Amino acid sequence: VAVRAIAPFVKDKTADPAVICVDVTGQFAISLLSGHIGGGNRLARQIAHGIDALPVITTATDISQRFAVDEWAQQQGFVISCMKAAKEVSAAILEGDVPMQSDAQVVGALPPGLILSDKGQVGIAFSVFTHEPYPRTLRLIPKALTLGIGCRKGISTNQIEDAVRVVFDKHRLDIRGIKQAATIDIKQEEAGLIAFCKIWNIPLAFYSAQQLGALPGAFTASEFVRHAVGIDNVCERAVLMQGGKLIVSKTAADGVTVAVAEDAWEVRF
């Protein structure tokens, strides 16, 4: 009955919500849909605990007590690069240990199913970069990148997006790792910039010229920018106002300047 009821609404495992089925006598709480990404398995256990029932979990990695990569990524806020690759990793973990690499510190004991190694046919890379160290690589991407953006008046959304993509492609960064953007406050009414951030669901922070000018450090100076807005550089200063380490200096393209900073992050088990 439950399967028939939800069938018309089931679309994709990356978007489907958790669905839990409890029998009429309250003996079992069954994780019916989206056990990992939707949190169905956790919810089934919580419900079972609350009503003194038995949680019924059928996902292979859980019953084998192996690492569930999609569930971990959802809980930790990492972006899964490819669901097909995630499926391949899950299948490989059921057969043996899968190698992993990380650009950041790994904290805690590795869960069953993972080993630190650069060798293997199927593996996991934790990184904001698009490199794939294994023949079949699942990349888990932290939301750790900040965009600093400067632009001329009247710039279009497409021009901003094109400039960002050029920078990210050149430096082999994954655009899905962006968590926020920053610029100068005189751009608060810049429709193209506002629309870009809305489309990409990126929070946009604004800083005054006084705030940006007070930031210590060496920046790529421009007398034209200083004359126009009162400071020598917008994108590099703005991106570092959010913290992090500058990994891409000012890059100009078609009326847009872009800089990128990376926040400190870690892989925690």
C-alpha cells in the first residue's frame, strides 16, 4: 500500500525524501525510501526508538556495516560529483577496501571499507579540484570556496557566469564547491550579479570601500579601479574579507574580475 501511494511522486534518489513505513501494531519501522541521502535509515531508527519498535534497514552497506558514501556526504555537506561513481564505490566497498585521497586533513579512524592509498581502480578523492586520481573516481567536494567578484556597471548574468567558468576551468576547480561570494557595496543593485548568485544559490556579501581598504595585505592594484570605487582592488579584498586562503588571484575577463579563496576544511569520520 505504501509503495503504491508514493510511486507517482518518486523521482530520483538525490531528491526523494525519506519515507518510513510503520506497521499497524507498531512493531516495525521500515526505511522504505531514500535511506541514505534522504536520511531514511536514521529516521527509521529514531522512530523505532521512540515507539519501542524494531528498525528495518535493508541497504547493503548498513547491514554489512560498511561505509555508506552517499549518507556520509549528505551528513557532512559534501557534494557527490557523480551518482554513477557513488554507486560503483558502494559496490566496491561491499567487495573489499576502497582507496581514498584527501587534500585536507583526515580526522578520526577510517570507517570499514576505506583505506588511504593512491592505488586502485575505484576510489574516492576529497577535493575542491576536478582531478581524478583513480581510473574510476568519485569526488566528494566540500563547500569551501568563496568568490570575490568585481564588475563594470550593467554587466550581464551570462558574462559573470562565463568569467567564473573560465577561471574555474583554468584552475581545475569544481564550481559546485562554491559556498558564497563577496563584492563591494556599490554593487548591491547590480542586477546581473544578483541574478548570478540567485541562480547558483550563492549568498552574496557586500563590503564598503572603507572596510575593503582597511584589509592588510598585498593585492593586485589597479589605478582605474581606485579612481572608480575608491580602492585599488575589489575581488581579492572582498574574497579575503570572508576568510580563507587566496588560491586564485585577480583574473579579468570581459568586464568581470574574479578571485577565489578556499576555507580550511577537513574530512571527519
